[in-house]
Amino acid sequence: MDSRTAKEIAVDRLLKPPAVDYLRTLKTLTTNDPNYVAANRVDIGNILHGFLAGEGIHWAQEIFEREWPEILNEAITQLSEKEQ
């Protein structure tokens, strides 16, 4: 049985292709423009929701909207650590 939380599983799924390629792009964009995520919040949320749904992770929209920024932040942090 998997003892990880839903957020941890979501982060792991985002760190696998094809989502990891999108994360790399977001990482570059946010380095160049720290306001990028805030300015494109709806689009980024929809894209992440699509990646996770494709991996079989389904959350109610209102829960996902509340949780995805933290999931994105953790995924980019872990990606940065792996790339060092």
C-alpha cells in the first residue's frame, strides 16, 4: 500500500515525462519573470490538471485550485535538486 499523500503522488507524477518537460519550461520562465505563474495562473492550473488527470489523479476542481500552487512549487523544487 502506498503511504504517500495525494500531493506527494502528484509531485512524483509531474516529475515524469511529459509533464517534467513542461516543468522545465516553467522553471525557466519563472526564473526570467517571477510573476509568470501569477499572470498565467488559470492556464498553468489547467495544464497541470490535464497532466495529472492523464495519470489517473482526479480531484474536485475547487480542491485542485487550492492545492496546485503548492504541488507546482514542490515539483519545481525537487526538479531543481535533481538537476544540480
